[in-house]
Amino acid sequence: MYERILVPLDGSELAECSLPYARRIAKRFNSEVILMIVCQPTGYPELPLKAYLQKKAEELHIAGIRISQKLAHGDAATKILDFAGKNDVKLIIMSTHGSSKASHWPLGSCTSKVLQKIHVPTLLIRPSGEKTAPFEAEIRRILVGLDGSHFSEAILPYAEGLADDTGTEVILLRVVEPVKLPFTAGYVEHEKYEREITAKAEEEAKKYLQKKREALASKGINASIALLKGHPSSTILQYAKENKVNLIAITTHGFSGISKWAYGSVASNIIEGSTKPILLFRPQLPAASR
């Protein structure tokens, strides 16, 4: 599934927080890891960047990872998108932030540009601030946010792929937003209808989650479900914090009745608010929906 992994770097320790995840996933899938640096026209001389890239490549090679390198010139986001599209990249792992005097690459800005156009699964890692990063990342609990739509389910195969044979748990989470109807006369009945509609939505959501859990269990995946009420992004973030989740997985588009999980709302709120790694997938929309 993740046969070829692209890891953009910028020469900074912040950007290197992606490497422990690249090591873990590459070992699992015997993946080729491509380390990429994009030099800016006004950036640092190329030779030190080549030496840096070679050093990081050697560290991964010693760990038994198949490795290659790519040094490009130009706009970072454009070059990453172009390389991923032309070289059959199956996964991009990158930091949410970076800073490098060598390349003058503001990785946070680059990440946003990549997410707006990429249709390759992308694992975002937020730097922890720890001076010593783990050699290999731990992925024990994966939280998958679903909204009941086919679009939100597009993330499932990629989350499944990260659930290895050591007992990684996949938690399927759906958040039901309490229904609030326009105010009408007869306030008591008004509240009653709101409760009834919300209860029905919860019942349907529970059946949906159970069906998806059974499908994962049939593949030998350790899966559980969580059904909560509230606002999707804040509820997902709170659950992840309280339940020792190692990774959140969501699509950047999803549709559920009048609600919409889209980059710019639920997904972007999770990206901005999460301290956990986030696996994102932006599925192709049908032509009529674009």
C-alpha cells in the first residue's frame, strides 16, 4: 500500500519530526523512502543541502530502509506536488512546521499549499518540541473520524494499512451534532422534537459504526467504536487527548446531510488544534461536484 513514501525536509529539526514515522511505516511495508529538499532561488548554497540530505539518507539506510534522495529547485509546494504526481508516491509524511536558514522554506505555508491540491494520503506531524525525538514512532491507537458519507470513508483503507499485527487499535468515531430547530410556538413540543430527531440520528449512527467495525474485524483488525454528541472538530480533539490516541485519520472532504466536513472547517480545525499526527486523504470529487 505505502510502497513509496515521500518525506519533504527543509534542513531543520522541526521538519525532521517526520522521520520516526517514515522509519516505522517503511519497515512495515518495505517501502522506499524518498527524502526531498527544495532549494529556493535566494536560498543557501546547494552543497551543504546535499551533504545534509546524504547524512539523513545514510541514517535511514543503516536502519534497513530503502532510500533515495531528491534535490529540487523552485517553489516547494509546486515541486512536491509535481514529484508526487509523476513518481507514483503512495504517502507523503511531512511536518506541519519548519524553519531553515539553509533553504528559506517556511514549511507551514508549504504544507497548506500541498494539502489544498494533493490527492495522495498525507501524514502531518506536529513537532513536539522535545530535543530528542524517538528513533521510531509508536502507533498503537488510530482514531478515524467518520460522518456517515462515502467521502469520509475514503480514509479507511489507509488507516487500516497502518494497523499492524502488533495489536494496533482502530477506533471508529462519529459525532452527532444535537439538532436545533427554528423556534416555533409550543416550546415544550419544540424541545421534544429536537430530542427525538437527535436520538434517531444517534441510533442510525450507532448502526453505521457497528457495521463498519464488523467489516474491519472480518479482516482481523482490532476495531472499536465511539459515538459522541457535540461539535465534530472539538469533540474529536478532546476524545483523542483523553484516550491516548497516537494518530487521527480523516478525509478533507465529507458530506452528511446539511453538514459538511471540508478542508477549511472540520479538517482544518483538527489540523490547527491537534498535537497528534494526522493522516489526511483528499478523495477526488465526482466531476459534477467540482
